[in-house]
Amino acid sequence: MEKVAGFPRAMHDTMTIKLGVTCFLGCLLILVATVSAEDALIADMTCRAESFEKPIWEGEFFPNISSIKYEGPSSRNPLAYRWYNAEEVILGKKMKDWLRFSVAFWHSFRGDGGDPFGSPTRVWPWEDGSDSLEMAKIRMRANFEFIKKLGVEYWCFHDRDIAPEGASLQESNQNLDAIIALAKKLQEGTNIRPLWGTAQLFKHPRYMHGAATSPDVKVYAYAAAQVKKAMEVTHELGGENYVFWGGREGYQSLLNTDLKKELDHMGTFFKAAAAYKKKIGFQGTLLLEPKPQEPTKHQYDWDAATSISFLQKYDLLGEYKLNIECNHATLAGHSCFHELEVARINGVLGNIDANTGDSQTGWDTDQFLTNVEEATLVMLTVIKNGGLAPGGFNFDAKLRRESIDVEDLFIAHILGMDSLARGLINAAKLYTDGTLSDLVSNRYASFDSTVGADIESGMVDFDTLEKYAFGWGEPTITSGKQELAEMILHSYT
């Protein structure tokens, strides 16, 4: 029998009609002396809201969708995996262990299709339009059902997305504790846990000038308290990482900004966070997420190289790794492959936010990564890195504004997971074949000589190099073989 809000459809409709008629008649008596039809409408809506409390959502959130299964590349079922076979072993490791997929709570269960130019377009069936604690509990239950049916083991969250902000910091903490208690209960008997948690230090007006870089010491302290609590609950849920994304840690104009002071403050903030992690016994990795701009004109963690420089300057390299988001890479003028490689060769590749952007749009569109060639390059870096654990792939990606069906949420994740799984299969073959790596090695073969080895070890000075140059004469140029390298890549994608 079809149910609405936990009740049979017919019963729910009858209740709604009776309560609506009673409330409307009562409101008419009150509105006899009103001065406009608009006032009457407002009063009538208020009366309805106060007189009828929507029942708690019960039962399944996705009753028409079963657990997603692997059916192979020939399948045409949109609610099945074609490439993601969780238990398949590739290069000695199960596919699920290479990929470690995670659902982003904010996009999946708080995303409403709204954008800077348009109102929300999407309301999930269980939503009542409120930001109440009870509604937060319903969303959390929906999150866990979705994760289980998708067949993944991780989820990621911002504190203020899973629990409503209260009238005070104390009340906000109480709300968060209530939701964490529910999440902890829902995790019992499962392998599900957070890939990472974080504090939302960018949405509330108090953070308009930044959090760790705010010119106001009260805001700085508030942000520290919020991170402290978010780190505690991430630890309580068994989270494996904790992320810092400085959405407002930057500037709009240098004319009113003390650049050094703000960077010093942020460095001090991150040191305190690392110290608190140790104090509470949290074993997870602390992650810094680079982004060049948007919402600020210039953010201090512009890209991987800038973030690494920041960590070096403030002696934090041993405490933090990077959470690379592919769409952020392109906003910084790089490819995702570039940012991942910069992080990898510096030993700080910790996690990947799997998404992509639209080159024709030019902003952070947070689309699901579906380009197989890009996915192959991403996975090639992951293989070279030996995996990402305790990090993984978080789908920091959202449905398009025009996608409003519940099944679209599943289809989007299935496509994203299949794309990366296919990328893993391709990258494993490319890596095992060795043709591309041999091409690269051959380009630098001259450094395998005695002279080259001495140069790489720092044993040769300019005087010695000048003597070699005089003796060798004009160097013979060689081809870079870029087209061949691209041909090799394309033969595997």
C-alpha cells in the first residue's frame, strides 16, 4: 500500500482535508476584519502550520530502489554497476579498497537545486521544509539507507549540515550531539563510518571576513571552538580523516588586509588543531583542501603547491596532508592530474574529492566525474601512490539543478563510481604494461650516466659542468614524443 509520511495514502489525504477545512473556517472568523486578501492568505497559512504537525517519516526512503549490484559492462540497467565490482582484485587489492567511495551528505541530502541565479528546484519526499532537529534525524536515516543500498562504507559531513545551528554555540553543540548519537546507532553492526568530518566555517555571516583569518578575535575563538567540537564528533564516529576547507580564508582586497598577520593567524590555528587532535587521541589524518578563489577573490590555499609551501613555512608538513578536489584544480588553471602528482611527489596526497567542472561555465559546478580518460589519469596517480587509505574518494558532487527525481541521486553516484572503476582498470593495465613509464624514463636516460648521477646527488659544481659543456659541444636535441605518449594513453581508455 502506498504511504505518505508513514500513513496509507487515503488516510493521509483524509486527515489533511479535515484538518485543512477546520483550520480554514477558524481562520475565517479571525479574519473578518482584515484589510486585504494577502493578509488573509498569510494568516491562513500560519494557522495550517500551527494546527497540523507532519508525522515522523517511517519506512523506507527509497522503497522502489533495491541494493545496487554489479551486472557487468553489457548491462543496460541504469540502477546497476557496469564496471564497479567491489570484490574484484586489481594489482593485489580489492577494487573497493583502491576506491574507498564516500557519499557527501551536504550535496546528497541538503542540496536543493538552488543556485545564485535561481530558487530551489528539488524537495525530497521526506522533507518538511524545516531545519529542525527532528528533520535532521530524518535526513540522517535517509543517508544511511542510501549508503547501504549503494553498497559503500563511507560518508562525509559538515557539522552544520547534519545538525541545525542553535541560538548559541552551546545549543548548536547539543543539536550536534543528538545527531551524532543517532548516526552512531545507525553505524552499529555495519562497516559504515565517516571518511572525514569538518566544520562549516564559511556560510554563517560571522565568517564573512574569514574564520582562522578573521580580523576579529571573537570570531577566531568561535571558529576554534567549532573545529574542536567537529573534531571530537568525527573521532567519536570512527572517522578516518578531518578536513579543513577555508572557504573564506582569503581576501577581497589587499588594501584593507594585513596579509602576513592573517597567514600567521591561520598557521597558529592549524598548529592548535594538530595539538588538539593528539590530545583527544584522534588517529585520523588532518587534511587541507586547496582552492584558488570563489567565494573570496584570493584564497590562501590557492593550489597544491601553495598549500605545501604554507605547511612548510609553519612547520606543519608532518601534521597535514592534502585533500585534492578536481574542480578546484581546474579553477587554479591546472588539471586534476597535475594537482594529484604535485601532492604525491611531495608525500602529502591524502584524499580526493571526486568531481569535475564545466569548461564552458568556468566556476565550481561540482559535477560528477564521468570522463574516463580523466578518471584513468587520476587512478594512475593513486596506483603510483600505493592507494589513498586512510583517505578515499568523496563524491563532492551534486545533481544538476534540473534533476529532481530520487533515482537521479542513485544514477549520478553509480555513474561516478563506474567511471572511476573503469579508470582503475585502465590505469592498472597502463601501469603494468610499462610502455608509458619506459617512454618517460628514456627521456631522462642521460642522467643515468656517471655525470648525471653526480648532478642528481649534488656533487657537481658549475666549474665542472662548464668543462663538460666545452668538451661535449652543442647538445643533440631529441623528441619529446608527446603524441606517442598520448597514443599510448588513448589505447587504454
